[in-house]
Amino acid sequence: MRRLDLDDARRLIAGASAHAREIGVPMCIAVTDEAGQLIAFERMEGGKVTSTTIAIDKAVTAAAAKKATHDYGTASQPGAPAYGINSAIGGRLMVVAGGLPGLFEGEVVGGIGVSSGTPTRDQAVAEAGIKHWRSHD
Amino acid sequence: MRRLDLDDARRLIAGASAHAREIGVPMCIAVTDEAGQLIAFERMEGGKVTSTTIAIDKAVTAAAAKKATHDYGTASQPGAPAYGINSAIGGRLMVVAGGLPGLFEGEVVGGIGVSSGTPTRDQAVAEAGIKHWRSHD
Amino acid sequence: MRRLDLDDARRLIAGASAHAREIGVPMCIAVTDEAGQLIAFERMEGGKVTSTTIAIDKAVTAAAAKKATHDYGTASQPGAPAYGINSAIGGRLMVVAGGLPGLFEGEVVGGIGVSSGTPTRDQAVAEAGIKHWRSHD
Amino acid sequence: MRRLDLDDARRLIAGASAHAREIGVPMCIAVTDEAGQLIAFERMEGGKVTSTTIAIDKAVTAAAAKKATHDYGTASQPGAPAYGINSAIGGRLMVVAGGLPGLFEGEVVGGIGVSSGTPTRDQAVAEAGIKHWRSHD
């Protein structure tokens, strides 16, 4: 079994933070292991305090449900099969873009969650985190 | 009064697990009694950890509200009478398919909840559990 | 990294249940993996429904905090260093006997939690589960 | 108004981590601002997952209640004025050592919380974090 460690988490956050600075949107950034347990978190200067829990829960969802949060967004629209899933687990199941699983050899080893911007920007920052992390493998 | 006992719960889980293995989707499977109290739970190897609570809450909903969770899915669409019910009870009222009440002589005696796959598959696995359990009556 | 799987969990529960039947006390029995994520749960006929959460939280505590719950009981007495820890994590940190970590080659790979009897009996049943599981290694 | 920023938080965590490594106890380390809002968190390899919430809540308590958690430990003993306060705020008010406010010119500007070891060690690691942070002012 494989899982992210703290060095991985720092690289994910470093990559995400760098992109957040580039686009000028301070973010909350969380990284969990494959079981959805928090490894590291940073709130950049100006990141929204309501986004702390949202970022953590996006990372938890992506890692532990093995699915990008925006995929849940599509699947949970009115009339779609997973409609209503957003309030599951005490509202921790996030269906808003910005949570991505981290894969290693096809297996989910953790997740990153980003919040404070628009969902599109949150997702772009999460992707930048994943890209930076992969470049170190 | 009649309610499921632990032997019933094991049969429900055995039938559901067998079908989950057939379709190749590892599941979280929960069984509650008619009061919505958990009797038994199993997470198959590879079942999602976010689905633990979801499976339990699907079983709770089906048993204690005496209604299949997919029926709530229909009733809670925008504009429908139960719109918004998904966040009730701290988000435990599940409106996504995969929770079924168990009936004995027309009376609800418990419930089964399944999660980790698509809602359609979760429901099929729950139905397989019910079918296997009934074949032992 | 190693963790309990569903077969391990079933053996732990089987060993614990057998001892519970011997002493005539129906129990709630929970098994988690090393991250404190629930793998399996059974409530025996007559097990207390309030004990469902208690058994699960004892297993979570033992596995994820890598410590028997009765050790927390000692450490959290008035005047002792961990006094007040029992209400941590929303009250999920259990300091009552009946939660034991499962070890493999000196490493915590999961936990078992038992509740419904006296704490002494809960612990004896948890120990019986561990003993039965180890006899299969 | 003054409050810790992310650079401060990283320094606090760096100082705490260094001491944790020296004593060989992997820790969960959290830093909040003066309002008790999380700025940064790290779980070292081997830090307990139950300690994630405990570390965060120690930091929240120290910063937002402007009091070291071990002072609450004394004040909340049976018969003392704050007896029972440990279960306040859903159990988030921590009375176990390991949470310290961070002061700047006599004013609380944030807090650090440490968990995974004995309370004495948690506090020593938190103090090392504060000391390292102050050496950069």
C-alpha cells in the first residue's frame, strides 16, 4: 500500500501556492493521505477562513472517494444519479470543483483540495499542485 | 414486533457482497433494524472510506423512514414536495439510490444501505442482498 | 505499510463474539484499520444500541491513537496529565476500557472496540478477539 | 491589529518539528491566528491521526481563549472553577497541555497546538515552536 507523506504534501502545496500567487488569488490548500486523513494545510494571506473546512473536505472527498470533486458536481445535478450527495457525511462530501485525487501507478495515494477562488480557479490551482508534485517523482 | 436480527443482517450482507464481487465493485454494506439502529457493517477491500457513513445512512433512511432512498431522490428534486430533505438530520437523510427497506409480511423490519459504486450499482447490490435474504425465509 | 483487511476483521469479531457468548453478555464489536476507518461491525442480539458508537469510537481510538483505551483511562484521571482528553474529537476519544490496538510485527495495523458490558468485560472480549486473530497468522 | 501570518506559522511549525525530531516523537502541529482560525497544519510521518483535531483544537483554545491549555487543565479539575469546561464547544475547548498562545508586545496574535506525545512532550514541542518563532522577530 502506498500513501502520500509530508514531503509529498509540501510539494503539492508549494506547486498550488505558486500558481495561486501567479493568478493573484490567495487560497486555502489542504492535502490528505489515501484514507482522507489530513497531512498538511496552509491558508495563504487573504485566503477565506470559511474555505479552510471547504479545502480540507475537498481533499478528503477526492482522496477517500477516489474522484475529482467536479465529477461529483456533474453527477449530482438535479435529475442526475447522485443528486443530493452534497449533504452526505455531515456535508463533507464536496461536489464543487477544486478537489483532485493524487495517483501513483494508477492508485489513489491521497488528495488535494483548494478553496477561496472561483471553482474553476480552485481546480486550476489544485492541478498546478498535482503537476508540480509529479515533476518530482 | 418483528425486526431483523444479526443472522438476517449477515445474510443480507452475504448476498450483497456476492453480487458486488460479480460486478467487480468493492462496496460498503450496512444493515440496520427497523428503528434505524446499525446491526452490521462491512467494507470490502477497496470500498471507499467516505462510503462508510453513506452506506450506514442509506440503511438508516430506508429502514427508519420506511422508504427506498431512490424514492426520496425523486421526491426531493427541485420543485418537488420534499425538495431540500437531503440535508435533514445533519445530512443523514439519504436521497441517493442504494438504500432499501427490508419487508416481512408487509412490515418494515430493517434496511440495507450500499455505497461505493454508481447509485444504480449500489441499488442493484442492495437488491441482491434483499433477494438472498428472502430466499432463506 | 500494513493494515487489517476484511478477513482479519471477521476473525477479530468471531473471536470476540465467541467469548461474549461464553460469558453471556451480548456485545457491540467494531474493527477499524490503522487509520481508524471502520472495516466491520456487529451488534449481537441484545447488544446496547448506545454501544454502537461507543464500540466504533473505542476501535478508532485504539487504532488511530495507537493506545489501549484503558491506558487513556489511567492517564486521564483528575490530576493526571491527560485529564479532560475524553471529550476531544467531539467526544470520540474513548478512555473507557474495551478498545485495543491490533499489532503486526510491532506496528499498529488496526483496532478492535467492544461495548455493552462492564468495561472489564468489554476489554476481556476485545482481548479474546485479538487472541483469536493472532492464532490465524 | 496584529496577527500571525503564514510565514510566522511556518516558523512555528519548523521550530516545533525540529524539537519533535530531536526527542523522536512524530507530532501533529497546528497554528491559528488570534481569532482561532487555522493558518497551517502538519502531521509528521507517524503522527497520530486522532491528534489532527486535537492539535488544531489546542491551537484554537490557546489563541482564541488567550490561555495555555495546561492552565485550563488546572482550572478544570474537580472542584475547581472551570470544572467541566473540557466538553464545551462540542469538546473543542482543550484542557490538556500542548496549546500555547503566541504573544507580540503583550498581545495574543495566534496560537500553536501540538499532539501525539505525552502532554508534557506536546507542551515542550509547542514551546520550541514559540522560541524559534521569537528568535526571528
